[in-house]
Amino acid sequence: MAERTYPGVCLVDGTETTKRKAKNDIKKSLTKERGQDQEAASWLVQFSGKYRPQYWIVLLIEKDATLKAIDSKLRSLWLECCGHLSQFTIYGHKFQSNPDRNYGDDEEGMDISVESLFRVGLVGEHLYDFGDSTHLTFKVLDFLPFAPKNRNGIELVAQNHPPDIRCSSCGEPADRICLECLYDSGVEAFFCEDCFEEHECDEDMSLPVVNSPRIGQCGYEG
Ligand SMILES: [Zn+2]
Ligand SMILES: [Zn+2]
Ligand SMILES: [Zn+2]
């Protein structure tokens, strides 16, 4: 059961937290480190891998940020490999990075403020890449009197620790994924540097182990 707590770090003050406790821990840390600012208002939003829930982050997002700004933050932190399309789904509406107006008006773009979309408790989804897709879910945890520290209005305030992934040959921490093994078997595709050198597959068919739900997909190298 220990693994199910999905441990991580609150980046406001460097304290330990978990996926479940992150909301309260972050609020405590922000209050202690920065003090409440009644002029400020931001959303606290947790994203996680839909099928890889051990990967999670929490973003502090200024109240009128755009979906586009959040999308580009997700790309730079977690997702970007080769400029694929992405999409948010919120209340059944789809918001795409490159909306195709010819398909009618059920697809909107991402140049829209979250002020009118978000409310505390909202659950939505994000998809990156319609081919080798990475699916995220997100939840608006809270609305808080703090401002993000970055100039772009979105701050990473907590993140999971890298999951403990082991070499399938020797049990040491893994740092390469063999894509040939991954596609063949789906398991035993993780290797440490030494064992990867030893094993038979094509050297170029590999990706690094990275702390992201896009691990092992397309050409994602972190
Ligand atoms: Zn790609
Ligand atoms: Zn090894
Ligand atoms: Zn292999």
C-alpha cells in the first residue's frame, strides 16, 4: 500500500507531501512562506496521468490565465516532444491547440480565460498527441489568495518524486527504456546503463527514464 500514497515535494518550501495531502500542505506552506494577499487570486490545480496516476503536479494559476498558457506549461514540464496537437475537455466541451474551424463549432481554441470556466471541484481532462496520446486528468482543488511567482502567471508548486523504476536485469535503478522490448512485451523494457549496453536490441531504439506521464512515448526525452 505504501506506493499508493504517491509521495512528492511541495516546492514552495521543499517539504515532503503526497498526492492526497498536497492541497492542504501547499496552502500551509504558502501561508507560512508568503502570507495571504487579499489582492491576489489564483487557482490551485492538480494534474495527473490518467493511466499513470503516480505522476502528478500541482500548479498555482492566476485567476484569468488562458487555457493556452496552461497548455504550454504542461508541455514544457511534462509533454512536449514534437509539437503535437493537444486538447482540453471541460464540461464536455473541447478546446484544441489548433482548432479546425471547418469541423463546425463544437471545437474551440485555447485563447480563453479560465476565469469563466473553472470553479473549485471542477474535474477535466487534457490530451497531448492524437497518435501516441498522453492523457491527463485535472481537478481544481481550491481558489486562493496568493499570486504565482513566475511572470507567466503559472507556478509549479508541487510534484511527485520520480517513481522507483528498476532495471529488469539487475534490479538497480533504471535509466533507459528499450523501445523494442517495450513494443514486444510491454514489460521488462527498463534497464540501467550497464545492462542496456549488454542487451541485444538496437541502441537507437531507446528513450531515457523521465519523471513524466509521457515516459516511453513518441520521442519524449524530458
Ligand atoms: Zn512526438
Ligand atoms: Zn541493470
Ligand atoms: Zn530490448
